[in-house]
Amino acid sequence: MSVNNVFQRVPRRLRGWVLPAVILLVWWAAVAGGWSTSPLLVSPAAVWQRGVTQVASGELWVALSASLWRMGWGFAIGAAAGLAVGALLGWSRWAERLVGPSFHTLKQISLFAWIPMLSMWFGLGDASKVAFVALAAFFPVVLNTFEGLRSVPREYLEVARVYEFSVAQTLARVVAPAAAPSLFTGIQLSLIYAWLATLGAEYLLASGKGLGNTLIDGREHFWMDLVLFGVVVIGLAGFALNWVLAAAERRLLAWRDRTVAKY
């Protein structure tokens, strides 16, 4: 029986777990078979035990809640500002000519280049970390909002003029629905960047609690099981955030499928 046939027998909902299961199996076999004597190769059981300890002591929830708090505030601030700036640039040619060159220059600056400046302005606490996350969330929302508004078909706007829609009605009934897919793409990218930036900020601005600080503790004490446990938690949390946003997008944009089905 071929590998493809075996894969086809796996239920569709579980196929995404095939690769992680294979990696876990190879990892376990490598440790059990003594393929390496390096202390960097710890067993899955050791990582699991470390996770149980972290959960029982409450350290995991403290670190996870601190990271999610920073990410939530930074994402909210950055996405809200990005929607406002993107809408301004997309709706107004005058604003694009005035602000566009500065924005396109700033977006070329590496995100991590802002850390020295943010640390001097806000210190090494939560304020600088939230500001860093907000910057990461800001740019993808601006770009996708701008592209979404500019990609609205001219025919739609002509129909709005024929029906004598006001500016508010045009935005609410014509522009927003047409640009919604691009807006959600920007928000989804913004959420991904915000989560990555949260861990980067905690790792580089090492003060307080957070999952990034968990990785630092594991590195400094050479606790590889803690490092790997932190990586797993980070990945699962990012997956959960993305899943929630994708589910919200499917629900909020369900009207697209119903509209297409009519034709």
C-alpha cells in the first residue's frame, strides 16, 4: 500500500496532525535509540514533565497571560491606527501624495531597528513592548486597507452616484463590503506579526514575565526541556489565535458565499 493511500485513509480533519505525529515519533526514536549523546536532545517525556510542572505551579498561565495581554493591546492599537491611516490613503488622493512617501519610507525600516529608540522613549517595561507590537501590527493593516479601497471597482462607485448615496452610505454599503476580504487579510497578517513581535520584544527587552522570558530562563540555565516546551506553547497559542480570527472572518463574510450561490 502506497503512502498516498495510507494518507487518504486518515480522516480529513486529522490530516494536519500527521506531520507533527511523524516528527514526534522520529524524535522519540532518536532519544530512545541513543542517536546522540548531546544534552540538547531531550526526550518528549522530559518536555511533557516540564509542561506538567509549569502548569501545576501556575508559571505557564502567568507567562501566557502576560504575553497575550501585551499582544492584545499592541494589536488593537496598531490595527486601529492602521485602518485609519489605510482608509485615509486609500480614499484620498491628496492624503496619499502628502503622507504616502513618508509611510513607504518608514515601512522599509527593519522592525527591530526601532527597539533602541523605543527603549529610550518608554524604558524596558510593558510600554515599550506594547509600542513595538503596535508597530508590527500597523504596517500590514495600512497596506491591505489601502489596496482594498483602491481595488473597489469603479462601476460600484458609479452605481452609488446614480442612487445619490452620501459619502457615509457609499463607504458603508459599497466600499466596505467590496474591500472586506483585503481588510481581513491585513488584520490576519497583523495578528501574526503582533504575536511574533510580542515574543521578540520579550526576548530582546528582557524584563517582566512572558513566554519570551520563559525561553530566556531555559537558555540561561540550559534547560532544553523548558525551551522546547516554550516553543510548543508559542506555536499552539499562535495557531489558536489564527484559528479564532479565521472563524470570525468566515462568519462575518459568509454573505459572499450566499451571494455567489445565487448566480
